[in-house]
Amino acid sequence: MNGPSTSRTEAQLVALVTLVAIGVMAAIFFGRPGLFGRDKISGDGWDNYAITHSLLFDQDLDLANQFSHCCNQWGHAASPLTKKVPSPHPIGTPLLWLPELALTHAVVWPLSHWVDGLERQGYSTVYFVGAAFGSVVNGSLGLLLIYLFLRRRVGWPAALLATISMLLATPLFFFMVFHPSYSHAQDLLVVAFFVWFWDRSRGQLTVRRWAALGALAGLVALVREQYVLVALVAVTDVVGHLLDRSSLVPFGKRLARCALLGAVATGCAVLAFAPQLITWKYWYGSFVTVPQGDWYMQWSKFTVENLLNILFWSKNGLASWHPIYWLAGLGLVVALRREWRVALPLVLVLLAELYVAAVCRDLWAGWSFGHRRLLGAAICFALGLGHLFELLARSAQRRHWTLALAVVAVVVAPFAALNIDMMKRLFDGKLRVASVQPMAPVYRLGNAAWAKKLWHVIGNPIGAPAVWYDRVRFGLRPEYFDTMAGEYFLYRFEPEYKPNSFRIGFEGEPIRNHVIEGEIAPVEGRKQLLAQRQHDRLDLRLALPIWLVESDLWLTVRGRFVDPLHAVPAESCQTSVALTFNGERYPFVQQGCQFAVPVRIPRAAVRWGFNELRLRTRESDTWSANIAISEIDLVTRN
């Protein structure tokens, strides 16, 4: 489905909006210090800058000079095999920054002869800013490609507002302007370039086109390896060609043609990705490696809970921090109905990227404003927004384009305003990110009485799918979702192979969120977890979030039998208590009123997500008491 033909008014307005947007971003970029300082470089960005600097100034990949001067923030050690100090990050972003750094050096070098103190070796603020400005340029080019892609299928008011929404209502603006030293603007550019080119030439089974698609896929992987999955959109062309029953070409010839095209595309992709392969060989001694370590991706550990968490939790959740993604998801449903041949491949790419995000050890992408690792898939979300906005503005567009723009702008404005307000509060130190927290204050609803009631009844409405999944699956209370999901008791980012333990006490408020059956109450001056009484049965049930256990789990429950009115005789405490972990029974016979029960849980029985711990016993005719749990110890060896 193509949008209306381009008019002069449209072209002029889009050009004006593009220039104004770039001008505003440039003014903010150069006029306001970044969140981590004036130089705009932080975190992984130091690695990116070190590679760019080494390529331009030293014409090599030896980062020893750069890391000794400015850039070894993560303390990278030399590879045992090559004795070279590597960077675990792809070299695509440094390559795309080369024009900006070269231009900066071309300006600084002659000026340094007349301006005292102007350093020209590439280690001063002006060089850092010059390189990082590449993210503004590259992100803007990516947005232009997204607009051109949308314009082929929806009217220009919907396409323009959908593109602006991706800039102002998602984390993109933050990572282009305030935190530009990461690769996310470059991710967006190369993925958008691939999809735009695929769409422009869709259906052409020529060697030239597939060579170009392969080269672009290699470029995408060069910037961020996981986004090579965008090549799935081209695979759907092959599948469609093979399954085309109306084709007059015999199936054997079609299969041979597709095999040839696949071989050409693969060869060109490898050639385009060759700079990364050579870099890995130079740094690590191997053409193929996982620089972060084999432990970094846990491909077989996908769980529904963690997928829902990265979408909706309060710790960098995709939709919980930027609700415009909810509209994008609804719009993708509309797109599937209107042009499934384009929408379905992009939805498959998006699902594949979500899977990758859900099996990464660093689920929440470390320090982040929103879930930054999905910014490269912006064109997938923009397709949904474009179709949704086209649907909303269809009747208004027939009257006049200004009315259509106004209708869509009213929809976009609250999401953009929320995003801008969150960025301002982040700079002012009034907003926390990358941590588990109540989301109502993040939405500026912390003092609203109606919001408190809503959160108490249904939990965070933005995270409704995850809230109710946890409610049905584990019995967790909806009002606790924001402060519970993603707060893992056992979690280790790196496999250091040493004991990893967590002691759960009941004095602090957060543990209350994980109690499904039972009540935290003072027992002899100390808060403990009392079992819930149902007739003569005592039940106690907890949800324990655990992530990345690499050995058997030793679980020790410490507690006692108590009676607020009478002392419990020791002989009465000799009763059978059923302890279950994820439905598996570990029964024990209690020999005294105080107990410390150690249970060994096989690693295979530990879920990567929520685990259910349950204690159950029955009162007898000779005694009436309760189980009071004082603490629970979790110990594993990672």
C-alpha cells in the first residue's frame, strides 16, 4: 500500500522540520553538558572513541596508547594469547564516527598553531565532542530513512508524526544528544538502511540486489551483532518465492536460484563483516569469538517472565518507561492487517530481538534510560505507529493535512511530554533509573489519590500483561509488581566461581512484596513470617526471583513453632512439615520447636525467574501453634 504522491508542500515542510530538528539537537548537544560531563563520552563510549582515535591517528588497532591516555574506563586487560588490550565492543560505531573525528581534526590542527593550549593529539574535549556528534548525524539520517520507508505506505502527516514520535517519545533523543557515545544511533541508522533498501527493491531476485542486501547485513552486524537478525526480512522473500504456486518456473529451478542468491548474500555479508573478524583475530587470536565471554548469552534460558520483565518492569522496561511502545504494538496489529507482507517480516525480526534481549545475562542493559538495546529496531515500531496514526487521521486527512497533523499530534504530545519531563528530572537528580521502583511517581502520579487506588487494585496499568501473568502464574499481588519484578535475590553478572549467597530477612519492607501466603508480624520483638492458617492447615508461600544459578542451590529455612498464648512443648513440635520448591517435595520431620532445615535443590529444578517456596503442615489435636520463619538462606556456587 503506497501513500499519496509527494507534493511540493510536503517536501518543503519535511525539509524544514528536518533542518529544525537537527539544528535544535545540535544546539542542545553543544550547549548543555552531557549527563556524565561536558565531553559527552562515558561508559562503553570510551571504547568506541579509543578505536576511532587509534584508526585515525595511529592507523592501527593497538589500543595501548589510547587506554593509557584516557579511555580504559572498564580496566580491560591484555588478551593472554595476543598480549593486546582489546575492546569487547563492535567496531562499526568507531568506523561511522571516523568522518566526524577527521573533520574535527582538520579544524583543530591549523588552529592549534595560533591558539595556545589547543591540543591536537585527539585527547581533548573538542575531539570527544566532535566524535560523539556523529551520533546526532547518524541518528538523523536513520530517522530520515524511517520517514521515507513509512511514506511509501501511509500519508505524510502520519509518517512525519510517527518519525518524530520515535525521536521525542522514546530513549532515542537521550542517546543521540545527551548520551551519544554509545552505539544506539548507529544501530538505528544501519537497520533502517537495510529495511529501506529491502523495501525499495522488494521482490527482485537479482544477484546485484542480493549482493547489496548481504553487504548491508554485514554492515549491520559490524555495528551490533544481534541486529544481523534483520536479514530475516530478506529470507521471507526467498520463502515466498519458493511457495509461490502461481509461478511458472519449476520448483527445482526456483530452489537453485534461491541457493545462488543466498550464497552471494552470505559471501558479501562475510566480506562486509571482515573488518570485525580481522579485529578479533588481532585482539583475541581467533576470527570468531564472544568478546564478553561465552557466559554472556544464555541461549537456552529463555523464560516468559523475563521477556515480560524487560517489556514492563520498572528497571528499564521498554513500555513501562516509554508507553508510546504500547501504541506501536497496537499499530503493528493494524499493519499486519493492511500489509502483512511487509509487517510480518518486521514483526518476526522484532520477536527475534526480544528473544536475544531476554537471554542476555545483563537483562536490563546496565545503566540505561529505558531499554536502550531495542533502539535499533525503531523502524519496526515506527511501522506500527505510522499505520495507527494513518487510521486515526484518515477522515481528518480528507479535509486538510493540517487537521490530520493536529489529530495525530494530540495523540503523540502526552508521550513526548512525559519523555522530555523524565529527561529533565534525570538531569536535575530527581529521577532514578536502572533500579526497581514504584512507577506512579515516574509518571508524575505519585500524589494522585485515584492513581494510588488504581495501582492497589490492578497494579501498574502500563505493565498489565506482566502484572496479570504473575498474578495468575504465581499468585503475586498486582500492587507489588513495580517494586518486585526484576529484583533478583541471586544474580551474578560474571562467572567468578565463588559462593554466591543471599539472606532473606523480614525486617525490611521489600520482602513483603514476595509473600503470597503468610503474614509478616512481630514475634518476640522481631519481624518474622507467620504461616497463613486455613482451618487446621498452616501454609506459607513465597516467590523467590533467581537468575543465573550455575550450580545446585542450598536453601536453609530457619524458624520455630510459636504460640502467642502458651509455650509450645518440645514433644508437640515433632511433626511433619512439607517443604516444596517449584512443586517438588522435600519433606522433613521436625524434631524441636526451633529448626534450621537445609535443602539441596538441583540446579535443573531452579527456574531462571520466579521460584515458588512453600511450607505446609497441619495442627494436631494435642497442640495449636504457628510456624514463624525468621530468615531464609540461599547459597550457590557460581
